[in-house]
Amino acid sequence: MSRKFDVCVRGGGVVGHALALLLARDRLRVALVRPPAPAGALTDVRAYALNAASRALLQDLRVWPDPASATPVAAMQICEDGGNAPPHAAVRFDSPGADGDALAWIVDVPALEQRLREAVGFQSGIEVLDSAEGLTPSLTVICEGKRSSSRAQFGFEFDTRPYPHTAVAARLRCALPHGGVARQWFVQGDIMAWLPLDGPQGHRVALVWSVAHERAAQLLSLAPDALAAEVQANGHAALGAMALDGAAAGWPLELSRARRWVACHGDMGVALAGDAAHAMHPLAGQGLNVGLGDVAELAHLLHQRESWREPGDMRLLRRYERARQADVRAMGAVTEGLYSLFAHSDSRLQALRRWGLQRFDSSSTLKQWVVRQAAGHTPLRAGH
């Protein structure tokens, strides 16, 4: 029996939109089920750090934001245990070459999501719906984020381990230009990052500050000037005077992972992608890169499948599950290792970190290798 849709993608974020576009470009009939846009204009302070592979995928889809909304990171500076005193140890990573490559790109979330919505509106083969009721596709892909209701509906078990931290996020205007440098401080168990916005000579940064829940509540209750002063002091006024640009937001952090990524429900295959399958600490800035890796792998396998094999074929989906679980486990191990090393205030760990950062900063070969790994120069496979 013919189906109206080959694939139903549930989710209105970056991962869901990117997957729908890739599959429709491959002449699959796609239902994109996403919630309606909120009635009021909500401020979104999130910013994503995207690597070269993610950028290439989004450029291929022609949804890469304009230069003002996608700032290249020319260098990254990491400081350890500074507090209100000068940092004890620091590492600086610079762009890997003179050919215009960047370590990463800091992308404004609303700008990227707007480009994706516009592209979906022009792409034939995609129908946007507000409900999956009555749909009988060969494949359903759940991209609804870590609080997905569809994941529970289809019986996927999701293991969650909360971190004792809340992420405090905001945008700040700075007296000095950031110069395309991303800055990160590890201060007495807290992790604070300033991500450059508005192009290489912009004067705004996106703050992501991972602090204990009680400390986060205190910070979020401060007046704008007081919060900006706290951020400025903990960053040693590296960019001069700072002022809050809009409201701050906060959300609890967690490590979570689905036990299974694929399942069979009658004649339909079901798969998880993005935060619906995994979530990790933002300190390594790899969350969306991993989610777009899911998209690229699944699209590649569907593109390469035999002509007689349905998109929801379980043999196909298990290949996707094996490939992505291995990558996510590897990235999760790296993130957990960094968290264990840097997010604790034990004096012995502090001494070890200082020693390690000093030795690491003196090794140009090791730094170059780490830069290339973090930048993701291996293209994401999309099958085209």
C-alpha cells in the first residue's frame, strides 16, 4: 500500500529541520511535525559552537546564516582557577592555518532557525504539520529534544544523570572588541565561557556560565548591572566594561542517553536523533555538532539503501544506531573526562590542572592535533 509520506520528522529545531531538508532533497516525501511558533516574541540567548563539518552540511543545505550571525573563532583562550586573582595557567589555541579556516563558528540560534524555516518553506516534498495523528510513514524520526514526549510514547528508555550545575546564559555588550577570540575560565569548580558574536570585530559575547544551582539562582536574581559586573569581574575585565544585552536565562545541566535509538512499531521504524537521543555538558561545545552528525549519518544510509528497502527497514536503522552510538559514546567520554578534571574545586586537582595546562601549552604538535580534532575537518556524510 502506498503511503502519503515516506518519513515523518517530529521536531521543530535545527536537527529536525536539517534532516527534513536532506531527505526531501533525496525525493523522499517528508512530514515535518513541529509545534506552532509561540505567540509572543521570546528572547533566545542561546548560541551554538559549530565545527567545520557542521558548517559544510548547513552550507550544502544553503541555510548558513549571514556573517553577522555566524562569527568565526580565530582563537580560543582557556584559563584555570583565576577567580578574582590573575589566572594561574592558560592555554591558547589559534586557527589551524592561513587559509581562512576557523576553530569553530559561533552561530546565533534564532538566525539559524529562521534560515531553516525559510528553506523548508521553499523545499518541495516537505509538508509542515502540527500533529502526527493519522500518519502511517515507513519511518518516524524523533528530534524533539531531551524532553521529548514522543520518545516516551514509543517506549524508548532514557537514562539521565543530573549535574550539580545550572547553565546561566546571557548576551553582553563589551567596551572592547572580542577579536574573534572565545574565552573560557575554570574557576573554583565553575565553568564560564564568552563566545564571540557579531563578526570578528564585534562587541557582543554570548555567556554560558555553569555554576552550582544555588549560585545560579543568585545570579539570575541580580539586577542587570550587577550580573554584568559579576561576569566582568570573573573574566578579569578582559573585554573592558560589560553591560547585559537583554534578559538572562538558566537551565539545569545533565548527561543523558537513550538505551536504544531505534525500534519497530508494526510496519513503521522509529529512530531518535539529536537531544532526543543524547545530551551532554556544554563545556566542550559539541552538542549540536553531534546532533548534526546523527542527521548526516541517517541521511547517508537512506540515500545509499537498496531500491527495494523501505526507509523504516530495521536492518538499515540498526546500522545507524551502531554508528552513532559509537561516536556519541566517544564524545561523551571526552566531555565527562573534561568535566571530572575541571568542574571540581579540590586543591589537588587544581595543581594537576595547572601542571597539565602549562605542559600542554608548550607542545605545539599536540595543540595542532587537538585543534584539528575539535574543528571537525572530516566532512559529515550526507550521501550527496
